[in-house]
Amino acid sequence: MTSLYNADGTAVPCTLIQAGPCVVTQVRTVEKDGYAAVQLSFGDKREKNTTKPLQGHFKKAGTTPKRKLVEFKEFEKAFSLGDTVTADLFTEGEFVDAIGTSKGKGFQGVVKRHGFSGVGGATHGQHNRARHPGSIGACSFPSRVFKGLRMGGRMGNDRVKVQNLRVVKVMLEQNLIAVSGSIPGAKNSFVILEK
């Protein structure tokens, strides 16, 4: 993240996103596929690391192999195979949604994962129970633990959508856009932007 300054001098925390160049690798139509969509590709990839079917898919579009393929339905512009989409699609002041994969945090306990406060203090026979979940179910009835009970487990590495991020600045020369606030995922990870 970084920060940019408004005209009145206030600092706005921003995230820089490289929004192109994206190559149109497939155009889906209602007549052929049953729905209308545009498939965009981004990020260069070695040909030796690409499967033969995908190599043919990219060759048909007239481009080199790419790392990420995403379909967008109801695209505002009409594109043909091999066209390039750049950051000029975005304008300053509009709002976008960012979809990404959050950082994986591995196996976490209930205090970090769900915000539990732990079990009591250090008295009344408590020993090394400060960050434990406490009781998880009844005894003879229902004789089981209900599904969905908040317990320790894997945290993060989920698909997350952050809505209504304002586009603060568009830098067309570098294909960069600056959006206000933070977006899900680690540095250099892929993010899908929706208007």
C-alpha cells in the first residue's frame, strides 16, 4: 500500500494495481455458447510450462501463453479475439469491487480465528487454559457436537470480495490504477476488478 494526497492535502491510503495489458483470448456468444462473455488473460508464462491445449488456445488469439484466465459477463464494450484491454477502461472517481484470495494463516485457535476471549482467569483450578475454547457440547443429550460450531481450524486462503473501492488515480503509461483502501491477498497476487 501507499498513500496519495487529495487537492485539499489529505492523505488517502491506496493500493496500486496493474490493470493490463489483458488480451482477449475468447469471445462467447449467445448463439454458440448460450451466454455472452469475454475471456481476458493476464501475466506472461513460459510456453514449456503451458499445456498443449492451452498453447493452442492462446495461439488462436495470437498471443503468448498467459498465467491467468478470467471470464467477464455483460462486458460494457464489444471486443474481438486478440484485442488488448488496458487501464483506460477505468476513470478516476468511479467505484470498483476487488476479488482476491486472502492470505493463508494456517491452523489457528479460537482466539485468533473467531475472537474468543479464552477461559476465565488463572484461579479456580485453571491451568494452561487461557486460549482454549471451553465447553463444546452437552453430555447425554444431544451426545454430539453440532455442525458449524466455531472451533480452531484453517484460517485464510479464502475468496474475498471487497466492495466500493474508489479509483483515486489512473496511470495509463504504466497501466496502473490506485484504489482507496486495501485489497485481499498478498503482494503480487492476482485480483479481479469489477465495475
